[in-house]
Amino acid sequence: MRLRAQRHGDRVVVRVLMSHPMENGRRRDEAGRLVPAWHIREVMVQLDGHTVMTAQWGPSVSVDPFLQFHLRGAQAPAGSRLAVTWTDSRGEQRRDETLIG
Amino acid sequence: MPSIAPMMNRRELLGHGARLAGLLAGLGLLPEAAQAAWREAAFAATDLARVWTALGISAPQESADIRLIAPDLAENGAAVSLGCATRLEGVRRLLLLVERNPTVLCALFEVGPAVEPDVLIRTRMAESSPVWAVALMDDARVLYARRTVEVTLGGCGG
């Protein structure tokens, strides 16, 4: 996962690029069989170990999802540790961290 | 050696939970209770009415305070940036919906006080469709902005 946090005035812009096939269950393979749905369902954002945002996603989020959100700068001082974790419909997880500048 | 620690009864435990949730909210954090289970029915819904029912929403109101971030025209439906933002205080959840997708609800965000209600994701759009940015407020109001995005090439496959 690519994770970037940039301070702009009184907010921190966070951009996340996740790597995931995000199969929506409607695509057919070369043999004409439906490829089963397999997509990120939950995203958790933690600041210094505390959950500050969660998301649930359906199958219509794009392949290799891009997410942008904003932290309030006062709540995310320089040196805060930002972690993003996704969990997909198979229960697989990926977590990445970055330090906020 | 057997444990001699007193067992907490259910009522005490719930009371502690409520106090903890209040404490966490004061710190700008999301209480664990907000991290709800996967909302199967809402994400399986094939029309708006079923999404509202599954999420317990009754009377959404159009509001100029909600900003829908979306292109007027998307050449490729496989990756359309959709966002929802507002300067209002007291936002609990944000939703993004594509009315004519096979399943209507794209994303649901639970935002704690440390997060500004301003999120954006890339979505797939099967065809030209009205899209919705919805904010669920602490005072139970449901506010939305809605606009049609024209899609040249659908992006849902199948």
C-alpha cells in the first residue's frame, strides 16, 4: 500500500493507494465463467494506535483502490504515527504505517 | 490456583462501556461500538430504497452544505473519483452511492472527531447515473447532494 500524509495549513491530506484485484463478481474469465467476488470490505485508520476512521466498501470500488481523506491538523501533530489496515472479503489483511511530518 | 478476581456483571460492564465511549469521543477517537459489523444488506441493495431501509434512514434532505465531488463526464467508468465533503460539525457517517450500479452503495465512512468530513475514492460506474454524497449527522438529520455523471464507457464488466 502506498501511504502519503502531507500537512496543508490546519489539515493533513492523506492519500492511500492499495493494491487489490477488487473482483466485483460480475467479470467473466476467458472460459466464460464468473470470477467470484473478492474485494476489500473494511478499512481502518489509526492515529498513534487509536481508531479515528473506519470505512466499509462494496464491490464497486475500483481495482487498486485510491482513498483520500483529511485529518484535523491539531489532532495529528508532527511525529504522529498513521496506520491504515484493510480487510478483504476473504479475511486477508494488509497494514501499512507512516509518520506524519 | 483459582482466580479470586470478582466477576463483573453485564450491567456493570455495559456501564463501563458507555463511559469509555464518551471518554474516547472526547479524545477525538471512535468508540469501538462505531466499528460495526459488515453491513451485508446495505451493500447488497440493488436500489436506493433498500439502502435507506438497511441503514435505517428515513428522510434524506437535499442540502447545499454537502459537497459532492464528481466529474460531469467520465470517459472511463472503471475509475471515477467520487467524494463527499462538508464544513458542518457533527457528522457521524458519510456515504457514496451510484444509483444505477448493480449494487448502489459504494462506500460508507464512520468519521471520528480527528477526521474532517472530506473523503474521496475511485469507483466503478456501470453507466451514466445520478451519484449521491450523503452525510448522516449526530442529530439524526440525513443530508445529501446529488448529480448525474455521464459515463462514456461503463466500468463494471460482465
